[in-house]
Amino acid sequence: TGAAGAERAVGRQGADELRRQAAARDCSADGGLVLEALQAAAEGMFAAIVEHANKPFSPEAISDMLEEGTASDFHYEWQDCDRESHGSHCTADLWREFKELAPDVRCQIQRVTMKEGGFAARAYIDFEGSQTQPFLPIFPVNTRVRGVICSELEFDGHGQVRKESMHLCFEAPFEAHPIVIDFLAQSATQLALREGGSRMLQRAMEVAGHEECVTLCRQFRGHVWEASASPHANFVLQKCVEKLPPHEVLFVAEEFKGRA
């Protein structure tokens, strides 16, 4: 769209300005990159990411975006679905997989914030669509869902993205996302066994209300021993005990006692 194209153009200008300032800074004793230029570069990159997510996969366009905007040691990770890559070529392959498994997903930037104390930015991105295979294991296949993804970009001193990390966003009010709570509860015991799933459940429980925490914790009734033996699910059990009063997690101690 015209708006997306304008944002990309501003983003390129921001990246160019960052590189210009970086060169000037290298020649001065106390030079520093201007926040406005960093924000422009970040907004342009986020706009490009969303534009490509909304379009059919184009290997040339994805490669151009990654080669133009990322550093040589670029690292990408999406812990929720256990995806990770190093370098633009491998990341382009992940984009291909995403578009093949979730071809109708549509995204829109909700807001962009700059992180204090470093060259980093965060975007909250609304998404809606379905997946033909469990790319995101929290959601069922062939079912239209909605949610918010948080994308974080870390820049080097020359305005190039050196790391992008993605995760599902569970911000308060958590109760506003009942469909997400349902999906988490239905697959909690399986998710907890995976590193990405374990982190996802712990993030959700950090912001969930009491009733939502109880719902999630109850899914482990009868599965405590198996969960405690897992290096990932064990942390979810610990979060249950941390977040709820003793009488709500009494079953954890009882199942351990039954195995003693």
C-alpha cells in the first residue's frame, strides 16, 4: 500500500541516517546515534515485515529486505514455535515455511515502542488467520484465530538489525483473550514439555488473573510426575506453585507423595 511504501521509505532514510551518524561518531570522542533516526529505521523495518507477512511469498522480495536491513551476523528466533535461524538465507527459508503453513494470515501494526538503554525497538502486531499445519502449536489447524505478536528488533551501531525475536503477547487484561486461554489450557501439558511452550505458559501465567491461573494449573492434575521430570515442564509447575495459594496446588504435593 501507499502508506506501507511511505513507511519503508522513511525507514530507509532512518537507516541511512544511522549509518551516517555512526560514521561521524567514529570520528568524534562523544558522538552518539540519534533516537529519532533509530525509530525511523525500526518503523520502516516493522512495516516491511508486516507487508511481506500479508503478501504471497516472494523469495526475491524477502531476500532483498533481509540483505538490505540486517547485519551479517543476523539472528532470528521465535521461541513459541521453536524456530531459530542465523543469517539472511536461513531466515528466508523460515519465511517460506511460515507463508506455506499460514497463507491467509493478515497482520497490522498496533504500536511501536523504543526500548530504553539500547538500540532496540518493539512492535505489537495484531494478526488474524489460520494455519494448515501446527506452525504455532498453541492454535488448532484450519481454525481462524486472532491474537497479538510482539516483535523485537536489536540494532547494531550502523542501523542494521542484528537480532529479531518474536513471541505471542499476553498483556493485561489477559481476560480479554478467552480464546487464547482455551487453547493454552487444551494443550498445556504438551506445550510444557517443549522449551518454547514452557516459556509461553510461564509468560501467560505472569499476567493472568487468579481464575485463569487455576484453569491452566489444573491441566497438570494427573501429570505432575511426568512434568517434574521434564527440564521445561518443571518450570511451569514451579510457576503454578508460585502464583497460586497452597490449597489450589495441593494436588502437586499429593501426586509426589503417591510416588514416594
